[in-house]
Amino acid sequence: MKSAEIPLVPVSQDELQAMAYTDPLTGLGNRYRMRDKVRLLSAERASDPAPFTIGIANLDSFKPINDLFGSAAGDEILCQVAHRLKACIPDGAIVIRHGGDEFAFVLPLVFERAGAEKFGQMIREVLSAPYDLGDRNVRLSASFGFAIYPFAGEEFEDLLKSAETALYRSKRRGRGQITVYSKEIALEMRRATQLEQALRNAIISDAIDVHFQPIVSLSNSVAVGFEALARWSDPDLGFVSPAVFVPLAEERGFIDALSETLLRKAAEAALSWPRELFLSFNLSSVQLMDPGTTNSILAILGRVGFDPHRLELEITETAVMSSADTAHRILSDLRQAGVRISLDDFGTGQSSLGRLRDFMFDKIKIDRAFVSRINSDRASEHIVKAILAMCEGLDLEVVAEGIEDYAEAVKLRALGCGMGQGYYFGKPADAIATLRYLQEKYYDFGATDRVPA
């Protein structure tokens, strides 16, 4: 018996072209449709180059939501985004799916920066409403980059590159940002690229340094450990703040290489300290989303010969929120190996109490924002008191960050805070200066019979 043959349905040339210009998931146009629209507008306005605008919208933190709820839910969100965008674009404009979680616009009647920003604000508001996934709702924000013809480019590829540059700047500034391309922004982005290359070279050449700031017992001001802090001074760029180069390494995808270099150097230096002193080291949100982080950290400690029980990893609430399930597994595995976990900047992130319930922390660090006002603002004093009482009930150690004077140290000690850190006790210093600090200020520095804490 012959198998049934499936008849071939003829497809017209117009239908083939429509398929080639359409995103199969959302039904919107694709990049080819955008390209043709831009080229048509350029040709129409060649003799009198009246401006028009293109823009790109990127959904913030879409990947964690896609990972958490599954690709089918992610596709549903993208379709709902497409439906909203199609419903609110002005006459004559088009919206297309640019790929992944990005959508793009061609706006023939938006002529200048203010108009582009106003459109971006409207779309941002439209996209911020909850998305219905049946048994749950999720919220998203979006970042935007706009480029205006002909100032940002006369050819499609140049105009698109300018919009992507503007979008990249928005993403660097945080969620829900809107940027319109300018020459100044292009220069800023070029500098960022130069900085990136210099940083990559510095990591390869082992030129990134580690400094250490003491963490002391407030009862006697004696060091109990040190926090490792990254420092970089480039021959051409001079001193570059870690607040600049660490986020850059996260954005450009080489934070792992930077972190591994820093942890290795910090652990090697800490081998020279008395064995009861701990090393505190910061983990980024990117590392808390990488299942390989645990093995990487333990492998470095093994090669250096540093006891995992002497290591404390500092994480922020925001970092935990980025990918909660993966972060929970990583931190659980590290704690099982003996590594202690400290929650940094407590009280300034999201869902602080929820994180304390869901995660097993060993220590809480009270943010400088509360410490700096503890003697001048009753609300800050009561917040610190409440944190200390809660941590006592949860059997958590506490470090007050950013202590800069005697009065703050005395107040915190009177309130029952166990440990402190800040310029009052010592500024970050390199490995040699840290050893000198210990020789001058640490009791019985030469003793050899200590055991790990």
C-alpha cells in the first residue's frame, strides 16, 4: 500500500517575498523590511534631506525571565510586546522585530531629539504594564536607542549602527533609559571600547592589583579580616576606578577572567596573614548566574593552598535577584565547602527580608547610607537598631560599613554591632602595606600556633 502523498501547494512570488520580510513568531516585519523602509525614505528625501528617526527597543532582563518560566512563556511575552507596539505606533511608521528581545522602529515624522525622547517615553510606558502568562503576571522594562537621519548616518547600516550605539549607552546607564545618538555619545562609546581593550590587556599582563581594607572587632578595634578591593592604574589612562572597570568587565563578558585574577592574588597575599584572619571577596551578579562559579572558586583556592573556611564571599541583594535559583545553588555548594557568605549593602536592595528567609547567609553588612547618619538622624539609628536585633535573632554576624570617625564607631559599639569597616580603621592598602599594618596593629602577629577561624 502506497503512503499517502501530501499535495504541494503552490506559493506565489508575492507570498514568498512576504515570508522573507516577516518575523515568523510575532508577525511583524523583520530587518529586511526596516532596511527597505529606510532606503525608500532616504531616496524620497534625497533632494531635501528632511530628518526622520529610527529606534531600537531592548527588553531589560528578558533572559532571566525566559530562563525562569521557559521559552514558550518567553515567546508569549514577545508576541504581547509586538501586539502592543503595533497598536500604538503612529501612522506612516513601522515596527519590526529586530531579533531576540529587540524591536525597532522607523518614524518618518519624528524630526528631532525631543520627539524621539517623547516617543520613547510613550513606548516605555506601554511596555511596562504586566504581561499575562495565564497563572502569573510578569513585568518588564525596556531601554531605547534612537538615531536621526541624516545627522547620525545617511546609509541604513550607518544609521542602524548609531541607534545601536545609543542603545548600548542606555543599557550601561541602567534599566528603562532612553538615549538619542550624538557625536558626544559616539566619542564616549569609543572611549569605553578603548578602556575595554586596555583592561583586557591589563588582565592578560597581570597588571590588576588587589588592595585590602581591614574589618575590625568594634570591641577592641583589632582586625578580624580584610576585604579585597580591585585597583588598576594604567600607564596611559592613569588610575581607573573599580566603579568604572568592574561594570565594564561585566557588560563585555570577561568578569570571570578579572575575578579569577583578583581572587588568586588576594588568596596568595592572605597566606601571609595570621590564619584566623578571613579574606572577604566580592562576587558579581554575572558570576551568580554561572553554574561553573563554584568549581572555579574552589579550584583557585586549591591551587593557591588557601583554606575555604577563611574565605567570605560578599554578594548584593540585586545580584541574588538576577537569577535566584542558580544563585541559591551556587551559594549552597560554596557554603557546603566551608566558604562563608556575606550579604553586602543590606537594606538598599530589593526584598531584603525575603532574601534572608530564602538564602542562608552568615553575615550582614549594614550599608554606609545608614551608618553615616547614625548620630544625626533618629530614623537611621532606629533602622540600625532593628537590623542588629533581627540579626541577633537569626544568629547572623554584622559588619557596619563606611565608619569614618570615632563617634560613629562608639555609637555602633554601644548598639551592639560586632564589627566595623571604614576609613576610621584603615584605608585600602596593597599587600605589602597590609603586612606592615598587621605588624604594627595586630596582637601577636608573629605567633604560629593559630588555627583557622
